Amino acid sequence: MTARESFPRLLLAEWTKLRSVRRWVVTLLAAAALTVGLSYLAASSSRTNINEHAAFVSGPHGDPVADDFYFVHQPVTGDTTLTVRVASLEPEPFGRDVDPELDRMTRLDDPSPFARPAAGIMLKDGTRPGSSYASLMLTAGQGVHLQWDFDADSRGSASSGARWLRLVRSGATITGYESADGTAWRKVGTATPKNLPSTVEVGFYVSSPAAVYTSRGGGSSSVGERPTSARAAFDNVRLSSEGTWHGETIGRGDRLGEKGGVRAGGRVTEAGGGYTVVGTGTVGPRPPDDDMVEIALVGVIAGLMALIAIGVLSATSEYRRGMIRTTFAATPRRGRVLAAKAIVLGATSFLVGLVGAVGSFALAVPALRERGFTTPAFPRPSLTDPPVLRALLLTAAFLAGVAVVGLAIGVLLRHTAAAITITVLLVLGPLIVGMILPGTSPRWLMYTTLAGGMATQRAKPPTVTLAEPWALIGPWAGIGAVAAWVALTLGLAWWQLRRRDA
Amino acid sequence: MEPTIEVRALRKRYRTAVAVDGLSFTVRAGEVTGFVGPNGAGKSTTMRLVLGLDTPDEGVALVNGRPYRSLRTPLTQVGALLDASALHPGRRARDHLLWLAHSNGIGRRRVAEVLDQVGLASAARRRTGGFSLGMRQRLGIAAALLGDPPVLMFDEPVNGLDPDGIVWIRGLMRSLAAEGRAVLVSSHLMSELEDTADHLVAVGRGRLIADTSVAALLAAASKDRVEVTTTQRAEATTVLANGGATVTVAGPDTVVVDGLAGDRVAALLTGAAVPFSELRRHRASLEEAYMDLTRGAIEFAPEAGAPATEGSVR
């Protein structure tokens, strides 16, 4: 008889075991169906009116953006050059409408270069909020930046004092220069806004993003904003053409007016050839904290439970009836058996998870779009967007990882009910505790437990403004925590298998 | 090399109880070796140690000269039936054998062959949850035969088989041995091994009691005994016991006489006018022979259940 042992054949043996128990096949299919079904049901019963009450506008690429600032401008046709000196940039006192101390909220420190008070010069495709632009600015604390179309940023010097700025339009490209003295110029970068008609609005501006305060914990989260204002002095304003400057608030400068009796917006005053401008608002990306991909994948938790059961059973069902002896008599090298089981279970769970995640996305997204999740706040997510693709693939990997942890715990405990309970608790326990713990304190819990794997469902960057604790960490950190648990539990299982009698 | 199972000074202790205590024996090729002893004597433990499933505290178990755990395709070296119920009830008989075949790189054609060989061809596509114990035994035997191994071990294979099945398995074991394979069959009932085993390894409380050929054992046990059939059993017993014999009742009108030659028995009974219809040389059953052999070991050993009742005494 020709018999040859090889690892691929061992994989085939374990696959034969998995596929030949009808109940398991049904459970695997049910895992995918449950995921899709629950996701669709949840999407069908959710609703948002975010576009009705918040200041979202669509940017040139269709993404939600904020476009609020005070602009002193005039129309210019064709190529042009604007030079100014920003003599100073200071915060302007502003009436308060939120008392963070009283509300037990903490200020959100946003390191983004779009989240700084700024004074600078701009070329913009008209004054409609959300239209294309390129701007060169001095920011408070982050030096000089060249930005365009709400998401592109190129960094200049780290200078914080008075600064000379110059924008040169040549056809479709805009080049930014900066200088300390108005004679020695240094190039900051080149901007290529998407829409740049021959006539654009050119001028100088001031923006000052609202301070964001958040509070999360006890199962909920809240976000408050306090508008801020900045004052800048401009002099040596030189434009290559003649015209009249016109000051104007761009965007919904009064959006917070009702709450605190504040009129945001701004003003300009001229004195001795120089201009003092007061402005408020943000020019930059403004994604809502909610993540449509994550919302579309709500059903993953149901699929997870089914896959945990399969993972645990693939180990404990062998112990329950003594079949593990047949297995180890056939393959005395137990580590290889464990590896083969883990690979077969992991690959199968990954595929089931991927079907569930893609199916959820395909069904839940259209349902969500009928229920308020539309532009400008929520552009239509596409399967081919890298963050969406990443979320779907990593979610499948998360499901596979937890199933393998279930297998390892099944090997360790040799008892179905106990192993399922413990594996479920390893996921849900930290989630519940993390929901209740306040502020960013659950972050360490997410970095170190299986619950962190839930972060794989997010297509957006981490945020502290949501109740779900896994939003505190990024998807790669989440899958890293899951991988660590897989390695730890498989290692323990392997050690036990070698040590114990079968 | 000749196919063998070799056990040397094997010792295995579980928590409080010693299951196997310095056991040594060899299972030779071309023979059916019976592995007998009461329940709890350490037979199954020994088999698990041979298969590398449990680790011995001392001693070694070798299969064809090598430790089992060093074998790469063990199913082609040793076929074993340990526990016929070690099956997933939701799996078809054919799939159970198929994964085993894959794990050792055995072709899938062999699955159909062994199913046919054990008479389960028609049940190949049925899920084992619906199998009778006898069918599960047959499937376990099919699994043991899968790799066409030169060494076979069966733990209590007759359990649950119907009379046809018992005849079949005896024939199977005889033919496996006749093909030159080494066959080890355990049983707690000697009668099951009658007419099957060539050699006997008897164990009690984990220790070796006897390692002997069946023919020699039977000859020794039958020696000098006479069986008498009489309608007056009580009188016959008295007369023969007075004559210096040990008399054992063997039936409603049968006694077995030990210690007196046949003609002397006839003379005594005739002299005392006790009628008897038959007087013949006693042929011991394997059962009897075994009881003689193990009398010493069993007397102090109410094996089954003893460790379980110890708890309250401690």
C-alpha cells in the first residue's frame, strides 16, 4: 500500500471532518445568513436626520466637509498673484455657550492641520460652501500650510511669528510661497484643486474651528461644540490686478447662534492700508463620527456567536466521544493536528465571515440610504474604497480569529458549554465593561482583549465621540489584539496537548 | 522485521490508582494473542500506552520495534479498535473512514474496500448516529484495517455483536493471523477467546499473571481430572471425598473429581454401589483453566469499583 503523510493531506483530513457533519455545515451557512439578516434588519429600523441639523456640505469629491470662515475677496480672471503679510494671529474672546467643567466633558484634542485657527490667503471657485479652493495659511501653533479641496495638505515652515505669504495661479495649478521678510521666498508646494474656472474669488481669510467637548461612558456618548474666534492683522496686501475688497461670511456662520446667543461669523476693518479680520469656523474635512460601514455590519455579532460554537465544537466534540484518540492514533504529532484544525477552521470561518460581511454591506447600505444616511454627511460607500475593503476583510479575519480562539479553548477545557461561555465572555465582557467605563479609559481594554477586534468593522479613523468602546482604537490595533489572543490560546492548547494524556 | 507489539516494564499511574504495574509481554506475528483480565485490570490502559495516547511513567511500548509516536503513517503499521463509540453521530460511515484515510495518505479506494470487508457497504452513506453497537464495532474494525497494517489491536471487539457477528470476527482474527499479522485481542471473558487465541496474556491489577500458549494451559488444567455423570450426586461426592479426592459439582448430575485416577473412581463408586452412567476424562474449558490460573490473583482483588469506594475511608 502506498501511504504518504503530508501536512496538506492532514488539512484535507480535517476539512473532511468539518464538512461531513451536516449540523456544522448548516451552522456555518447560518452564521453568514444571520450576519446578513441581522445587519439588514438593524439597517431597516435605523434612521438619522443628521443632514437636517448639522452643517455638512459636500466637498468637491463628494465627502462631507466644513466650509465656514470669513473671506475678504474679489473676483480675478486668469493667472494672478496675491501677496500678503500676516502680521499677527490671536484668539478673539468669544461668549461661552458650553461649560465643559459643568457638563463633565473633556476637550477633544484634534491634531489635524485642518483643526487649527488659521489666517491666510485663498483662491476659491466662488463663495458657495464646499466649492474647490487652495489656501496658504499661517496656523496657530502648526506653522505654515498649503491646503486645497478640504483634504490635501502640504506643510511649510514651522514659523509662528509674522509671515509673508504668496499664491501664484498659473492655469490649473496654484503655487504657494512663504517668506520671513518679503524678499527671500521659499516654495511651500503646489496645489491642484479639482475645479478652477477662469474667474475665481481671490483674497485673505480667517478661520477658527470650534472647540469640541466630549463625554462617553455609561453606555452613551455626547459631543458639544464651543465656537471660537480668531483675529488676524494683514498688511502689504498686493494683488496683480485692480479691484475692490469685499468682506463676507462663508458658510453657516450663525449655526450655533440659537444656543448661546452667539453670532459667529466675522468682520473686517481697514486702517492705514492694513486689514484686521475676525473670523470663525472650520475649513476642512468634517466626517460625522458615525461610520456607515460599521452600522451596516451590526449583524457580525450574531455570526460571531455561531462561529464560536463551531470553533469550540470542532475540538470538544472529539473529546466528548473519545474520537480524539482516533485522531491522535492516526497522527501522533499532536501539534500538527492542532495546526491543521486551526488552519481549516480559520480559513472556513474567514470565508463565511467574508460572505456575511459583504452580504451585510450589500443589503444594509441601500437600506440605510433610504433612511437618512445620505449626502452630504454620508457619501455612498463603495466596495472598492480601500477603507471599506479593509473593514470587510479585517472583519472576516476577526471572525476567523475568534473561532480559532474558541477551538483552542475547547482543547484546553474539553467541555463544550464551558468553552463556549468563556469564549463569548472574552468578547462580550470587555465590550460591556468598555461601554460603561468613562472617557478614553476603555482604550487599554480594547488593545488587550478580543473585544478590540470589533474595531475591524470601522472604515473611519478612531474617535472618542462614540459610545462603542472599540471606536477608540484603529482596525489594525484591533486585529492585532485578536492575533495575540490566537497565538496565546493556541500556544497554551499546544502545550497542554503535549503534556496531557489524550 | 517481524510485526510485533513489545511491552517492557510498563507502568502507569493515574492519580491514586496504579493502572499498569510493571507489565512486560510480546505479541508475535502469525498468532492471535488473547489479552485477558477482569474489568479494570489495565488492558485498555496498556493499549492506550502502546498507541502513544497516554504517556507511561516507566517502561516502553514498541510497535514493530519503534515507539508509536515516531511513526509517520501509523495506520499502515498498527490498526486499532479501542472504543467503537468514538464516532461523531452526525458523520457518515464513509466520511469517518475518509478523513482517517486522508490523515495517513491512504487512497480513498481503500475506504470502499474495508467497508465491504466488514459488511457495511450498504450502510456506507448512513450517519453513524443510527448505527447499532454491532455496526459501530464493524466500522471500528474497518478503521483498523484501513491501512492494511501488519499489527492489529482490538479492545473487546465482540461487545454488542450478534451471534453471526461473533462467528465472523473470530474467523476474521484467525485469517488475519494466518496472513502473518500480529493480532492482540482483549476480553474480560475467557470463553470469547476459546477457539480463537493461540496465546494468552493474562493480567490482574495491572500485573502479568500468565503469558502462555493456550494449548499448554488447557493441557495443564485438564490433567488428572475425571468427570462422572450420576443420578446420586450427593452419595457419589461423599464416597469420592472419603477416598481422598477433591470433588466439584459441575452440573445437576455431574461432578468433577480431582486427585484420583479414572479406574480408582470407578472402583470406589462400584464398591459403594453408587450407580453412574458415564465416566470420562475431564476436558477443561479455557474459562476453567483461567480461573485456576488466576485464583490467587483474584482472591485479594475485587477489582471493579474498588478505587471508587475508597474516598470515604481516606
